[in-house]
Amino acid sequence: MAISYKDSGVDVERGYEAVKLMKEHVKSTYTAGVLGDIGSFGGFFKMPKGVKNPVLVAGTDGVGTKLKYAIIADKHDTIGIDAVAMCVNDIVCQGAQPLIFLDYFATGSLSPEKVATVVSGIAEGCRQSGAALIGGETAEMPGFYADGEYDIAGFAVGVVDKKKIINGSTIKAGDVLIGIKSSGIHSNGYSLVRKLFGEDIKKLQKVDKDLGEKPLDILLTPTKIYVKSILALIKHVKVKGIAHITGGGFIENIPRIFPAGIGCEIDKNSYEVPAIFKALQKKAGISDEQIYNTFNMGIGMVVCVSEKDVNKTLAQLKSTGEECAVIGRTVAGSGVKLL
């Protein structure tokens, strides 16, 4: 008796249908550099003009266990934004303009409609960041994922002129740290979030008195993409360093941009910490150091500038719609001190 690929759980026809459904989403991200069309074995992109000494900057990431909430809520239109954000927010920290993005979607049994919905979010993230979605992989892996579950990851490449790379090397004691507001938890710390809020869909869809909202709405808020605001900022201000506040929170990520011998002091009262983080800390019963070492605490990006450029930086960020505040300063030493 013959056993086909379909008999083993892989239906290539569903794959073809998924590609058909996602095509328009993909094409909506195309920029002038895109060569060719979806369906080739590789994606082609022409290097933009005007970059004298181009250096490619690449980053890859996923969205972690935030996916659990998308799956139990059966809401798949924003998780793709998270996948893009996690990658492009990283590479823009070096001053790089995102050029291309590729995605990887894996599931046990392929639903063309579901994957197309996820890709619609990826396309939205690409449009927000100016990156072109030039390829990806959709893998059907029966028996590997539980029914209805999937995983998603992404890969981004950007370009920066070698002379304009932002690497923190000029940061010195007395420089100023400006925090840019996050849209919420973003895409880190969700293993702890799930421990604290659980996965009961009925409870998650009821308004929480401490939050004033339904927890699920907050937990599925997509990661903010800062690319256009940051690229506009570095055209007007000499930015010394940029930190994307992801896993490890303030404690791990901010020092990554400092040269040896430099640390910082952060004033926790310099901005209003969103209610979700206060609720998480209360539920977990953990210290300030622990919570600031896990979550972004309402700050998605931190930029470091000279004292003389503070007002100009604040004004420029606000002109592109960002909410921001001076949250600390660099000092001689190491690490992060919370005040």
C-alpha cells in the first residue's frame, strides 16, 4: 500500500494556497530595491544609492512565548508586527536603515488562512520600518507542534555608512540617557507573564481593576517599531549610543552600549511606569532590581546624547510622535544603579 506525503500529514496544496493568500501582503512591502517577485529560491535586493561606504547590519529574533496568547485568543494579525519589531529595532540601534526582512513560520498542520493572517502582520511591521519582505519559509511539521500551535521568527538586514555607525565608543561620564516610551510589554518576559496572569481565556477577557483594561488586550499589544523616529533623530542629533530594551530589561541592555569604565544611574521617578508593570511586580513579589532586569518598564528604547543635545533630542523625538523623558545619566563605573 502506497503512503503519500499527504498521508504523513504534509499537504503541499495547503502550502500553495498559503502563498497565494499572502502574496498581496508581501507585495505591499516592496521598495525600490526589490528585484524579482515572491516564489524564487532567493530574494534579491539592490543596494541603495547614496551610501558611500556601506556596511550591512543583520539581526534575527522571535517573539517568544507571547505566541501562547495569540494562539489561545485565536488572534494572529499582530504577532507578525512583533517579529519584525524585535529584529529591526535591534539593527537601527547601530544607525542602520532596514532594507529587507525574511520570516520563518512553522506549524504542525498548515492553515493557509492563519499563516496569511500572520504574514499580514509581518507586512505591517515591514511597512512601519521601511523594510521589504522579500522571502520566507513556511514549514508544515506534523507531530512536532501541538494542534493549532506554531512558531515564528524573523531575520532583518540593514545598511549604514561605516562613518555613521553608532557603537557607543564616544560615550563618557556625564552624558544623558533619554528613554522613549514603549507600547507595553513588547515581546520579552512572557514566560513570567504567563505564570502570573495564566492562560484562562475567560479571565483574560475580563476587565482587571488594577489595569483598567482586559489583560489580553494589553498582553497582545504589538511591539512598537522605532525605526523611522530613530533614523530621523540621527539626521539631526549626534547620537552616541542606542539601547533596545528587550530581554534583560534596563539592567542588561543599557550597559551594552557603554565603553569600559562607564555605568549609569537611572531615576525610576523620571517617568510614569505603566500599570501593567506595577501589576506584574505586585503579583510576582519581586524587587525593583528583578523587575527592571526582566521587563522594559515602559521604556522601549534608550538613546545616549551629550548634555548640550538633550533639548534638541527631546524636541526631535516629540516631532515624530514619540513620548520621551530624561531618565538618567552616565557615570564612571559599571552597571546600572536605580535611584
